[in-house]
Amino acid sequence: MKKTDYDLIIVGGGMVGASLAFALKTSSLKIAIIEAFNLKTNQQPSYDDRGIALSYGSQSIFETMGLWSQLAPHSTAINDIHISDRGHFGATRLSARAENVPALGQVILARAMGQVLNQAIAAHEALDIICPSTVTAVEQQDNAVELTLNNERHLTAKLIVAADGANSTIRKLLGLSVTEQTYQQTAITANINTERPHLNRAYERFTEHGPIALLPMPDQRCSLIWTVKSGDEITINKLDDKAFLKQLQSEFGYRLGKFTQVGKRGHFPLKLTQTDRPIQDRIVFIGNAAHNLHPIAGQGFNLGLRDVIALADVLVNEVNDCGKAQLLHDYQNWQQSDQDSVIKATDILVRLFSNDNSILGHGRSASLIMLDLLPPAKHWLAQKSMGLGKRQPRLARGISI
């Protein structure tokens, strides 16, 4: 086989790409990360002040990777989850105590996660970090892939992992199609201060326009994801802080008392995208480059992290050719069903809980009541929300997940 510059090149140094590089730290692979922004100065735009919800399964994966001890000081535990439907009776409550786990999940600022991941990969001696730099051309060869960078530099690798987000450059350069579902919804994000303590409880409140999620954070704050009809975010974000909090209060209610302060607001459109052929000759797409989800169930990064550990599992002990078709086939066989089931479940939830149909509203209310009264069904939902119930790759074993 022709000698290549690297065994593996990861395109995209965000949360998913950096996690994969760290997961492979014990391998003998020669690895590079190509990132458009300067990781040394934490300029990656996804590392902002959003709260990232980590499932219990994701926490366990980071523990197995040896990274949780660095992330833990920045995290806030989710001990309970309260699910309700605005304008209807009925609610479902999930608890860590009932599931016999320390916490259902954790919330960590994307910025804090970025700092930890950047420090971790900077200490990775077998990893080259090429940034800021972008890929301008991709050429698939018989036994390698050649990338051309924006400085005209050429790099070859046995395997390319595209972890470059929902608007993947690698996908566009290859001319690959995506399956896309536009929800006509936009998520407004901010950090909120509340009158009452959150007591480590997360809230998911469904409205006719989409869910409102509040996740517990330090210092009496909550991370807000407020789903609105696309176009409404323009009017809402023009409101001053007092008017913004008043409108949010009318949608969410007073379970946390009054909302007292709001931080910097952001917003992004919501849609489902899935790369039609995530496995190519010596190229694999993971994370948002493979599947970008609605945040209704908070599964986006958690699914991406399971992509990471499944792919790392088939690559970690490979010493000859990490890009051979059999390895990528093994990864796809392992992870495709997980991706498909999460994508399908998320899409169904959006359609079921983001409308003002009165018949469906009564059905949702009855379902939440019944779910709360049926321990086996509630346990099943809790397991799904924690990212459990699926056979784990070897790298994710050794602890109870």
C-alpha cells in the first residue's frame, strides 16, 4: 500500500471530532485534525454559552475515555425531569432515584466542554492539529484519500472522518445528497435566572409551537431552549429583557417562580438532516455531519458521542489499514440502527407535540398521565433518555451503562 501522510484525518475539531481524537489516544494510528477555527484560542463557534445536555450514558462514555474527571467540575447534575403539555392536564416525572443512578444526566456549558477537549487533544502526542485551515478539494484514490487545503497543502490518509457539522464541507465537495425535513421552527437560546431554585430538575414543556426546555445550571440559572414558529424569533428577540421574560413566562408558567434575568440570546433554525450515504470509500460521516436532529429530546450530541465510541471501537486496534471497507462496514452495522431509531423517535415527537390539534392534545395529556402511572413504561422512557438499553462497544464497557 502507498505510504500516506496519516492513517486518519478528522475534518472538524468541534465536540465530536475532538472526542474521537481523544478516544483514539491509546491507538498506534497517526492522526490529524483539520479545523477551520483556531482551537488554541477557543475560537470554535460551537463552543458558546449554550448548555449541553449529556445523558447518563454519555457521562459514562467520557468516564471510560478518562475525561470525565476534567468535565465534572463544570457540570450540573439532572436528578429529575418534569415533562408537561401547556394547556392540558397531566405530566410525567422521571427521577434518578427511581432509576437507581446518581443522575439522569449532566448539563455543561459548550464553552467549558470546548476548553476541556482542546486541552485534552493538545496533550495528545500522536495528534497533529492543523488550524485554522479548511478543505477545498477531496480526491478518493484506490488506497487513500487526498485532501487539498486552502493554503494549497496536500494531505493523504487511509481514512477521512467527516465531523464537520450539519453543513459539512466534505459532504458538499463529494456532492452527496441529504434527506431533509424542515420543521418551520426556530430555537431561541439563552441562560435564565429564576426566582425559585431548580433543585437539579430539568423541564420539558410542550406548546403548540414546540417544546420549551429548561436545564439546571450553577448559580441559580437554567439553560433555555425555546422553540417558536419560524419568523416569530425576529419579533421575540427585538423585545427588551423584561418583555422577553414576560412572554416566556406566559408560555412556560410559574413552576420556577418568576424569571428574573436573561443573558445573551441566540437562535437557530430547526430541521432534520440525514446524509443519505454516510459511509463512502475511505470516508465516514459522524455527528451532525451524518445526522442533525431537532433538540426536542436532547439527543443530538449524545448520539454523536455514541458514533464516536462505536467508530473508535473498530479503529483502535487496527495497525495496517484503518480505512478498509470491512472496518467501516462493521461500524455501520453497529451504529446504523441506533441512528435510525433516534432519528425516527425524534421526528415523531416533533410532529406529535408541536401542534394545536385539540384531539392530539387530549391524547398527549392522557399519554403523559398514563406514562406517569405505569412504572415499566416510565422506566423505558428514562432508559431511552439516558442513552441506555443498547449493547455497548468494547471501549464503552467496564462500567455500568
